[in-house]
Amino acid sequence: MTPALSKRVLDEYAAIRESLPAGVVSSERRHEAIQALAARGLPVTRDENWRYTNLRPLERARFGPVATAMAALPQPSEADLPGRLEGFARYAFVDGAFAPALSSSQEQAGLTVRRLPAALPALSTLPEARLALLNEAFATDTAAIHVSNTPGKPAAVELIFLALGGADTGTSYPRVQVNLDPAARLVLIERHISAPGGASFVNSAVNVDIGSGAHLTHYRLQQAGARATWVDTLSAVLAADARYRLLAVNTGALSARSTTHVRMAGPGAELALSVAALGDRQQVQDNFALVEHIAPRARTEQTFRGIASGRARVAFNGKIAVRKAAAGTDSRQSLRGLLAGPEAEIDVRPQLEIYTDDVRCSHGATAGKLDDDMLFYLLSRGLSPEVAQRLLKWAFLEDVVSKIEIPDLRRHIEHELAGQMADAASLKELL
Amino acid sequence: MLKIDDLHVTVDGKEILKGLTLSVPTGEVHAVMGPNGSGKSTLANVLAGRPGYEITAGSVTFQGRDLLALAPEERAREGVFLGFQYPVEIPGVNNVYLLKAAVNAARKHRGLDEVDAFEFLALVKDKMRLMRMEESMLSRGVNEGFSGGEKKRNEVLQMLVLEPRLAILDETDSGLDIDALKVVAHGVNTLRSPERSLVLVTHYQRLLDHIVPDHVHVLVKGRIARSGDKSLALELERRGYDWVSGEAA
């Protein structure tokens, strides 16, 4: 962080800190976050794990929350949001602030959703999690989800974060806290959308704490508008035998960066992390994921499928760290990138850091073009080169998309992906 | 239907076809036999338009048109079908999607409306029964996890659904056990008609017991060394390719 930028963050904070809701984050915590930022600085492209990120929008961003900057924004309506999914309670946030008119709570056994978390987790000291400090300092609301024992079917919650304000008016700070008691189960859908033409700046922070034997299925869709900047930090802790299925589909924003930090803190915990990212035109889709195996016998499966077209850059930097006590760790990484344009860039980077002997770690990483034999096969059946290429791109994402277990959500994502692959009429007909 | 005249083709600078001339009239079934490396697969691939083959001389006309001037997808829409020797697996592209997209591409080319989804599915299932294929294969990825025999059956299934004017089957018999060979041959035979031509590219005579050709050609070192009726295949079986190769040398 340049001294000028650092000073601007501090100045902006000082100017509005009185107006920030102390109930969401206490003023002490906000102050600590700002101090930590001042000490550690914001990331720069020179930093090892930020080299693929487009950090330039930070230089122009206003860090104060949009919600306080523009209290009188025109309220969006239900029609601006994606269709509802049956059985899911919906909580919508506009520019980081809860929007009751767009939400519909639902009585579900064991489920509590509040705007204020009962207790905040300790801040991650991971250098890659620094952008979450901005969220901590400036947040205006929280979606705090707590699930106690769920005897029947899992609790089902959908969170929608809609960004309307432009980056020149401030930042939108989505903030989520998920706590699962032992054996609890939750299916969580988290969507990020923004005004289609608006250049919003979104900085979201998600904290997940999964109790022993609890199961969380978490779908994250980043569908921000074509001019938006979207940065995100997710920190999760898994207790013994906890299971976390995290599936992210990133198609939106001009510049996006997602940081995921999962700690396998209990023996026998299981993580399935699947990410699909599509970049076209000048888009930057950067993903960093660190999975730390701290306790024994935990399992991780990482799947990444990214497609870069036009002049886009799509990156996935997946690191698995196996600590000394994590004997019996089983981790698999399958990272694949597809170059679909002569000026596009794909960076897939598996990293392994192992401090114990008793592990099974496998990884495969490839970046390449469409397979010529597959392409010719489709052409030889009469498909046009454009349709054939689109079909193959589609097929490439299948390893991630096929893991979506909610049929309506899967259809929605398939249409979204088909739409992203430009001129999708011929593909949609196939869906 | 198909006229190949003095065709010369090189691959990576090496000449594989060295003046091949062959004519397949409408309604006939021709077998092209030959030893390994004689240029059989090159011929099949050149007709379908696979990239990587340089045509240095000669011509190929299909129904009076210059076939070599057409892109692979245009050839397919005009009614040329290649049954691949090694059909590629395409995980994630659903079999039935591909069939439908292929049929619709050809229909659009002819100015016809798209097929009705239900009628189409019924037709495909009907052809699948003919090919003794499990219906569950429809919803799988193209050739994904198929055995060698299943892949070949799937090629013939595609051919039956697409109803090409000219089908070139490249070693469709290789890797098949005798039961599968009969199924495949039966499928191919149902497509024989006075309006359609078939070119069977094969190494062995046994396929021709089940799909009886009108003419047999022996390809040696990039040229047709000998042509005859079906008895030529039997003679080849008896005397081996050395017999023709020796004559050609």
C-alpha cells in the first residue's frame, strides 16, 4: 500500500467512524482492524499471492460504505433479484445493508438468522486475508446464521448481496457469519450481483465455523456487473468430522479476487472445494485458496476449472499446507485452465507444503487449448466451429457444475454460464 | 457420388497418398482394403476434412462439387459421414445433445425446421435398440467410459440418425468381437439404399462377410493396386497382402 493510499484509508475512517454501527462491529474491533491495516498495509501486486490480481481499482476506491454515503438510493424491487428457490429463506442486502422488503424469513427448525453476530471470530492474520480488515473496519451489517441441531432436512438459506452504488460513492461490504453447532446441517446459497452497468466496489468477508459432525453445503455465485470490482475473503474452520462442500462460480465483475482460507482443525474433517471461473474481454478472475491441514485424517478435494477468452486473465492459486500433527491427510487437487483466446491468460498453480510423512497428496494442473481431436469430431458431425467450441467449453466446466445438487440452482447457473459464453442461443437450446 | 482423381496427400512432409483414383457411384458399397500404413486412414480423414493433411495434387468431387473446398462441417451437412477408427471421448457433451445438434445443423443447411424433440428422441431410441445399446448411454458424455465396441456402435448409431449420402467407415470392425460385429454390420446394412454410397475401410475380410461390397479395392503404398468384386477380398484373405504388394512393387 502506498503511503498516500494508507493515509486515505485512515482519513476516510476517521471522518465517518462515529456513524458506523457499533452493534455490527464494536468500535474497538474497528479500530484494531484499521491499526492492523496501517501496520500491514494493503496488498500490492509485488506480493507473491497477489500477482494475478488487478489491484488498481483500490487506488480509486472510496472506502466508506455506500450505505452511509447514499442513504436515499432508489430501492430495488423483487424483479431485480433472481427467482426464488423453493424451501429457502431469503435475506437480501443492498450495498451491504439489510433490505427487509426484499427478504422473506422462514421458520426452520434450529435456524436463527440475525443481523448482528453473537460473537465475532478472531481476525485471520493470514497476509492474504488483509482485505477483510477493511470490511471489519467499515461493515454496516452482518448476516449472522446460526444453526443448532437440525433433526429433519438441512436448514436452507439464501443470501443475496446487491451492489448499486458506484465506486465513486463508496464500497459495499457484504458480511456473513455462519456457525453450525455439532451435527447441524445447512445449505447456504450466497449470491453477489450488482447494477449491470454500475462500477460498484464490493469487499465481502465471510466467516464460517463448522462444529463437529456438522455439514455445510455452500454455493457462492459471483455475478457482479461488467464494470464492478469484487474482492472477497472467506475464512472457515472445520471441527472433527465436519463436512464442508464449497462450490463457487465466478463469472462477474471486471476485476475479481477471491481469497479462501480453510482450516481443517478437527480430525476426519472433509472439504470439497470446487471453483469455476469464466473470464472474457478484459476481465480478471483471480482465486487464491489455502487449505491448512492441522488435525489428522482430514480430507480435501480441490477442483478448479477456469476459462479465459478475449483478453481475460483467469488464475487459481491453490495451496495445501499439511502441518506436523496432520498425519493421514488425504488431499487431491485437480486444477485445469482453458485458453480460449490468443490474448487470454491462464495461471493455475498448485502448491503443496508438507510437514509430515504420513500423507496422500495428489495434484494435477493443466492449462491448454481446446482439444483438436474433440473439436474435429464435433465439426465432422456438422456443428459450426463456434458451437463446437462453446460446447467444449461447456463440457470443460462440467466437473464443477455437475456437483450442484439443487436442480433449480443448477439450471440457473447453466443458463448464466451459457449466457457468459456469448451468443448462447444455440447452446441454451440444448440445456 | 464420389470421384477421387489422382489424389496426392502429404503428412508432415511425407507423401502418403500417391495418385489415388477411385470412383464410387451412387447406391454402391465399396471396400478399401490394405495393409497397415498403406494410407487407408489418411484417405478417410482427407475425405472428412481433418486438418493436418496437405493435398498436393488431384481432386475429389462429391455429387459434382469440389469436396476439398468445403469445411469439415459443410461436408457433414452436405451428407458426408466419417465413422472414426478411434472415436474420441468428450466428457460433458451429452450424447443426445450432440445427435440433436448434428441433425439440426444438417436440417438448417437444407432450409428445414428443427426436429421435434419428442419425435427425435423416439427415433434415436429406436435406432439404439437396433444397435443393442442401453438407453442410459444417451445421457452420458459422448463416448465417455464406453468400451471399444460401444464406441463403434455409437458411431454407427450416429450414422443411422444422420442418414448421410456418403458414409466412410474407418476400420469400424476393428476391436469388435463377433457378436458386436454382427450388430454393427446389421446397422450398416439397414442404411444401404439406391440413394446412398458407402466406403468401408478395413484391414480384414471378415467385415465383408456381413456387409457384402459391390466392389473391393486394394490400397498399397498410397495407390489403388487392384480392384475387383467381393471375390478379391476372399483371395486377399487366402494369399495375403504380399501378393498384391509384390505385384505393385
